[in-house]
Amino acid sequence: MTPRVSVLIPTYNRDEYLAECLDSILEQTLRPYEVIVVDDGSSDATRQVLNNYESGIKIIKSPNRGKPAALNLGLAAATGKYVWVFDDDDVALLDALERFVAPLEAHPEYGFSYSTFHYTETEPGSHRIGRIVGESRIPDVESRGFLIPLLESNFLGGAALFARRACYDEVGGFDERLLRSQDYEMAIRIARRFTGVRVPGPATFHYRQHPGQRGPSSDQFEASQRYSKWLEYDQLIFRRLYEQLPLEAYLPPGGQLTELTRNAHLQRLAIVASKLLVDQACQELEHLGNFETTRFSDEERRLIRRLTVAPFYKQGRVLDRPEFTGRLRALARRSPAVRQLRREIVRSLGWRPRSWRPPALIGQLTRSSSSALSLFLPIPRLKQSPRPCSPKSSSRHKARSRGSAARRFPPVSAPE
């Protein structure tokens, strides 16, 4: 018996990409049982495009309420055993459905399958899929488990997740408040309840790169703003998760909280820092300040190194936020454990100062070491460039600067 696959395609004002998307689904080697297109109040030529496919698809018309609401309408109408949510501007490879279904048919214990995808440009003028510029990466889920890598970064974006209908029935519909990142939040919910299996082989679809507008009419934005929008909605998701997920969820497979409590807090710190959630990151510093100063394990050092890496949102790092570095400095004054953490962050940044006294630290300051220095001293931002010294006053200015350095910065002790 042919597996029954429902493909859900929400669409809004994507008439230039929609036909290529639909062709790629209808030409699959494993034909879908049904293709449900939810037109979310499009005002372009979407209806004319859909008219050419009426015999092969189901069309649901809706006022413009955003992608998650459109997906929930599609889920309510879907009758297949499997559900594949597919974006209206992406293009499936011809054997995608066949490859997604195979491991789930062979192993009923799995709730979903997942794959990599191609990052693909759009041909100017024709609006068709063009040059492949990269492929997504799936992290090590064998040794680290599935949930923690997914919390760190969304490797199940777009159509990379293919699930049994029963998964959606159990976890519920898409969160209609999330006009962006609703796929990420759904993937986390499903991954918390079900086990997944990776599809063998290469990518299954083209994740189209294009300069068009995103979002519903109530929250439209240009392609150049997509990173800040992802951050905005990812932060909504992870503020809730910070309150909902127990600390045990941040442990590696087989880990015991009684033995790895500090590891769990460092993992949670690394995750909230990757979403630039400064308040939650500061709360984790408070927790970490209560531990003894035992040597960090290799895994704990790896988690601390993650604090020094900027997440993909292109908004800097948590270490660049004065609220975070200020809290770390304050806690380090009274907590040996936070001083130990600070020292490890400095090592991860690759800075090896010859002296830890404030005037000497300033003298060793470079572009690469400024983040490390901010963990010890508040670094004021200059609003304008200082006036250059005249030749007559330069020596006098240097002497005055040397004398005032100790007054401007209170002494700090070397890191523990």
C-alpha cells in the first residue's frame, strides 16, 4: 500500500516562486496523497497560478493571519499518515518524499525523519532555482543527544522535518503568536516527545535564497532584516523554554544531575547566550557562582568556548553586552567560582596579558582583547574621537594620563 503523505504549503504573495514549488511536489517519485495549499490572503497573482493546478491540489483560502495560522488550517484538513510542511518558495528534489518515508515505514518506533538541505540562489529574471551555494549541517546527535544540539541551533528549519500525523496530534498545532520561527518551536516540541531518524544521503530540497519581502501584512520586513526577526521570535521561544524546561533537559545522554549539575548550568548558559538572552544568562552566572572551584572538564570548557562565538543573528555576542559583563565582574568580586569561569572565558578568547593590573591591561588592549578586558574593567564607549595633542602638550598629556590611570580604574586582583 502506498504511504499517504499530506504536503502542506502555506503561501502569501509568492506568485513568482509558487509554480516551481508545486511542480517539484507533484513530480515526486512517491506521489503525495494530497497537496494542500493555504492561500493566506494573497493580493498578487497567486490565485491565477493556483488555477493551473486545481486538478492536483486542494486550495484553502483564508484572510491574511500569518503562516502559523495558515498551517493550522492545513493540518485540520490533512488526512494523510505523514505530514510534510513545505515553504512556497522552496523546491523539492524529485525523490524527497520517497527518502523521507522509507525509514519511518521500516521503523515504526521513529516519530519523524529529517535531512539536510541545499542553500540555493535564485536566477535573476526567471525567478527559478539557480546555483547551490552550500548545504546545511547536522550536528553530532549520537553522543550529545538530539534536543541539546537543536536548542543550540535550528538544523530542522523549513522542510527538513518530516513527521507522522500522530506527532502533530499529540503536541498540538503551531503557535499562532510566532509569525516567524514557528517551525523551530514546533521542531523542539516534537523532538521532546518523539525520536527521529536521519534520512541517509544528501539534501532533499532547495532552501531558496532571494531578496523578496517576508512576513504577513501585519509584520512585513525586507530580506536584510531577517536575522533580527529570527532573533526577535527565537527569544520569545527561549524565554518560555527557560521557565519550562527542567535542568535535567540540559544534560548529555545518560548524565545524572547529582554529578553534572554545573555542566547542566553551563549548557543552559551557552544556549541562552546563543539567543542573546542577557537576563537569563545573568541568572545562570548567579547559579554558577555557588559551585566549588573544581577543575573544568573538557565538555565544560567546550561549553564556555561557545560564549566567545557570535551566533548567526549578526547581532554580536552576549560578551559584547555591558549588562552581562558588568554582572560577571560584580559576581567575580565575591565568588571564586565566577572568577574561575572568567579566567576560562579569557583563555577561550585567546588573550594572555602579561599583567592583570588595570593600567597594564589598558596598555595591552587590542581589538581582539577588548572583550577579555571588559570582563575586568568597564570599557566606556567614546562618542567622538579625542582631539590630537599638540606637539607642545603631548609630553605633559602623557604624564597626566599615567598619573590618572590608577585613579580612574580601581585595582583588581589577578584571576583565581
